[in-house]
Amino acid sequence: MAQLGALMSPAAPADPPVHDAAGARLAETVRFTYGYMPAALAGYMAGVGVVAMLFWGVASMTLLLPWVAAFTLMCAIRIVVIRAFRRDAAQSHAWTLTDWRRWSLRSNIGTVVAASLWGLAGWLFYDQGTALEQTGLIVIVYTFCVVGIPVLAIQRRLYLAFAGLVFLPLLVRILMVGDRFHYLLAGELVLIISFTFVLANSYRQALQRAIDLKLQADELAARLRVETLAADAARREAEIANRAKTQFFTAASHDLRQPLHAMGLFAEALRQRVHEPEVAQLVNSINESVDALEGLFSELLDITRIDSGGVEVHDQHFEVGDILRKLRLHFEPAAFEKGLALRLRGGQRVVFADPLLVERILRNLVSNAIRYTDDGSVLVSCRQRGDRVLLQVWDSGPGIREAEQKKIFDEFYQVPHTGAVSPEQRKGLGLGLAIVKRLAALMNAPLAMRSEVGRGTVFTLELPTGKAPRAPAQVLPGKGPVGITLAGRLIVIVEDEPAVRAGLEVLLKGWGAEIASFDSVAASTRWAHNCDPVIVRPDLLIVDYRLEEGRTGVDAIQALRERFGASVPAILVTGSTMTGHDKEAQAHDFHLLIKPVVPNRLRAMIAFKLGVRALGS
């Protein structure tokens, strides 16, 4: 959504006289490109600085210094072009299609020049460094292939040219080394960049549709200014368009999660094949970035739906235990992995509120509590206070200083830490508590927070008491530790996406597991009926939700358990955050993972399901 906001830069001319759809799209694309360009130039210069530091004293100065000078000159020229665009945009409100094409051509020329310089870096410097410098150069080059997606993917040919100019010289140079390791490395890089192209294509389609929606909204706004008599009808139409936009971004985020999921799995496989500490650290950074991007999708979507009025409150009487059982199902593996005790109390209380919004609030609070607590426990309690019920989330984390407590509900605000923090704590996006505050305000439910540095924090949500309590449902017991590795474990995979299935196979085999992998419910069922359940019995099922011909992962779990027994543990992986599978998970005794699943999270879930405290990587 931030990128769509950037399309309408204050410096860009409003309402250009371009009436055909293609011309309007070109105008929006040019606006977006020039709005994004300063950030791109800053990234370029940062990348140039990193390359210079890596190869200073290693590469030939007669090559390195001219390359740095050429890049600096290119950036200076592009800054001049940006200023000229803004100056002309401020002076003219009547640009023609020819004007937009002229500015687009200037931007595209700059993009090709920048790509050529990055490609030249790979060609010139790769064979002049050690493994550390070479790995750093690969990461920098690939990073610019990825970060170019938001601004260039809308122009498919331009992005292909950009990525080709950036990546191919480096790839050729790696192949020219001529040994087996570099051939394997080149093959893996080709595979990774191929999935990057898939991601770019998905993003292009998403952004193209978003631009179309924006153009439709602009046209609607223009009609509203003229057709005052039809204001009420037009307002209702705009609300429908807004809901459609939210639904579109939900579907788009699902499609984007698939290649991100595969990217994380292949990155982990690369780390297992290249046994260099620097490469392992870089792969860990990629996995952390994939995990953070997944969180960003979900949280930005939540903020968008709330602020656009897409979230409605439907109060009803319900037992808090219904939500606590879902929280145990979702967060017990994460707490288990960190060695924390997750305690849930007061499930028999009944409140009158919207259960979906209350669950979303508690999910954000419990997620934060587990993320920032390194030792002790997280407690979710429900207590009666007169005619009100207090839902509280306690943790034994580091606490929040008094000076920071008023700011924690602001968007993108993260509490600064004076001491060292773990990577898990740094991955917060600063949106979780902003979502909590908005949802509580929608329900008119008071929200309070108390914290003491060094002792922990408690958040309190106050809700009215409900009626007609029900008997609490039975809570499934946890499993104890029975081993420490996947050696000798048989894991069945049912996944219809070839790239994801291949990534899972490589990753799990690297952890020592034996694999039986299938692309459909039918194929896995045939295999099960051909096996002797006395001799062959799976230790774990990992299944995708959406499978062939409308069938689901739940069907696969049921079919395999009919053959091997109802006690076989199962994990269901899905890319959808809008379809609630919690009731199915409780009814059929499986756990959920939302794509993209980084290897560390998958390892934690497998450890929990098998009762293993730690898995070797």
C-alpha cells in the first residue's frame, strides 16, 4: 500500500490529459519510477560502498577506482534528471503521452546503465577475491535483482533486461572457474534467480491490477465531483471497490507467499551444501528476511482492512476457552522451542464481544510476549472483576521503560533495547500493538498496559461479562521429548507445487529424515495401500492445504491415518491467512503453518510434533 501511495508523488502533475488506459498506466508508472528513484540511488551507493570495502586491497585499483567513479557519475546524472522531472512537473499540468514517454525513456536508459555497471562488477571482481569476497559479491548482486522488483516488475522486458545485465556476467564468470563446486553453485544460483523471476511476474500482475484499481478510483472521484446528485450511490460503489481491493491484496499475498516459501527452503539447502560460516550467516539472513516479509504482508493487510472500514464488529456471547484452545494450538510449538512455559487460565469465563477480534488481539499480544521473553513463562489469564472480565497477557520479559510506554502503540515503533537482543526480537515490524489498539477501539474495549523493567509486562483487555456459559472442552495434552534428531524418521510429504516439494525433500533429507513424497491425495493413498503398516509407518505427515481437483490436505491426513493409525502426527501448510483452519485443526488433531515457512520455524514445529527438544541442522 505504501508503494501505491508513492504513485501519487506531490511533485508529479495531477490529472494529465491522457485518456486512454495505456497512457494512464504509463503516467502512473513514470510517477512511481521517479518517486522510487532517490531510494534506489541511495541503495546503489550503499552497494558500491560495500563492494569497495570488500575488494579494497584485494582487487586491482586500476579496475576498482574507475568502476566506483563511473557509478558515482551515473548517480549524479540521475539526480539531475530527477530534479528536472520535478521542476517540469511543478510547472506543467498538461503533459501529453509524448512527454510521459520521453521521461520514461530517460529513466529506462539510467536503469540499463546501472544494471550494466553491476554486471561489470561481477565480471571484473569475482575471481579477484577469496570465498568471503565472492560470497559477498553474489549476495549484493542478487539483492539488487530482488529489490528491483517493486519498481521494474511492472515493465516486464525492462526488468528482464535489468536482471540479465546484473546477473549473467557474474554467472558466466563463476562458470569460467571450471571446477565442480562452481558448476554446482552456478546451477543453484540459476534455480534461485528463476524463482525470483516467478516472484517478479506475480508482483507485476498484482501491481498492474492495483494500478487499474487506482485508475478506476480516480475516475470515480472525478465523477463524484461532477455528479453531485449521485453522491450517495457513488459512495456505496467506492466502498465496494475498497473491499474488492482488500480482497485482491489478500489473494496477491497468498500467491506471493508460494515463491517466498520455496526460496527459503532452497536457501537453507544451499547453506547445507556450502560449509562456510560466512555463507551460513548470509543464508540465515535470507531466511529471517523471508519471515519478516511474511509478517509484513499479514500486518499491513490488517492495518489496511481496519483503516478502510473493512472490519465490522459482531458481538456475541462466547466462552474464552474457545480462543485459549486456538492459542495453545498456534503458539505452543514456538514457546516449546524457546523453553518457555505457555500457561492458559480462566477459560470457563464467558464474555460478550466479537470472538474473531478478541482472538486477533490475543494472538498479537502472545506473539510479542513469546518473542521478547527469553526465560520463564507467558501467561494468558481471564479474571472476573464485577460485571467485567479482564483478559490479560503476562510475560517475564525485559519490561518496557516508562519513557517508551506511551509510544508502543504507534505504527512502526519498536522499543529500543540497551542490551543485546536476539534476531527473533529484531524481526518485529512495529505494527502488532498498533493493530491491537485499533481493534480494541473498534470494540470500545479499554486496553491497558503495565510494565516494570527487568520483571516483565502485562496487557489487560476489559470486556463485558457474557451469558450462558458452556462446559469447557478437553485440552489435548502435550508430548514429551523422545529424541534429538530426524535420523531414521519417515516423513510423508503431500505437496502439489513442484518447487516447494523439491525444497522440502532436500531440506528434510539434510536433517537425516527418510522421505516419501507425493503430489496428490490419490498418489499418497495408493502408496499407503501398497505398504505393510506393520513394517512401514510414517512418523510425521507434512501436507499442503490446496491439492488436486478441489481436494485438501485434510483429505490426505484422513486417508493416511486410516491406513497407519489416527495417532500419526500431522502438519498442514497453507498460504491463506483469511480461511480459518483452526476448527479443522482441533477436530482432526493437526497443527498449522502459514507460508512462507522459514526452516527454523519448520524445525521448531517438527521438534514439537515429534517431542524433540532440538534438531540438528
